[in-house]
Amino acid sequence: SVVCVQRNTEMDIAHVIESLTLPAEKFHQRYRLLGKLGQGSFGSVYAACEVNGGGSEFAVKVVDLRAKNRHGRRTKAVDADVRKAVWREIAALQVVPRSSNIASAFGLYHGDDMAYIVMEKCEANLVQFLEEVPALTESTLK
């Protein structure tokens, strides 16, 4: 599947995503959203836990794939650019090596008009982290 991602055509990325994701309905069977953690240009991030318990919390990026009309309201049609951006993000998460500096993806759920990316929940976002660091120097970053 890495070869498909590296060729980087829309059809290849769609094929990789289809082979990696589960139906969106399965997301709601497995996870429960707790509270909103933040908002980005393509979606919102929520804290979530597994329905059956387990105790672990996750971060879930929820993306509404539907297009917006000129009044900012969602339509029934899917926005191809948003769907493509989600596909690329999911594909990138699959090829990035595991690292303590990158949040891991645990589950990918995709429906006709919604996408859910289940990820490791971090203690702080980048802005919060940078605000807590007294001063960033070259030696600090090494």
C-alpha cells in the first residue's frame, strides 16, 4: 500500500483508504464522544472513550465531508476537496513511522458524509506546549 501512496494519484489514495478504513457505523458501536477538544479547518477534535470501558481516552478527529452552500450550511453533496484532504491525511498517518513525537492513529472510520480518525490523545496541543516552554534555543531542540 505504501507504493500506492507514493504514486499519489487520487485513485491510488482512494484504494488505500478503502482497504484501511472501517464503516462509520462501527465507530459509534465502539466509541463514545466525550467533549470537544478543538476545531480545525476540516473538522473538530473530540475526546472519546471505548463504549465497553477500558479506561483509555482517545482523540477523534470528526470531519463532515459535505459541501457548504454560500450561506455556510451543509448540503447533501460531498465536497471532493475535503474528502481528498481526509484521504491524504489518513494515507500519511499510515506511512509515518511510529514516534514519541507524533500522535499515533488507532482507527479510521469512513462513511458517505462523515470521517472519523481515532488517534492517541496528547496532554497538550502544540500551542499549549510552546506556551509552557520558557525559551526555545537550538540546544533545547536537539
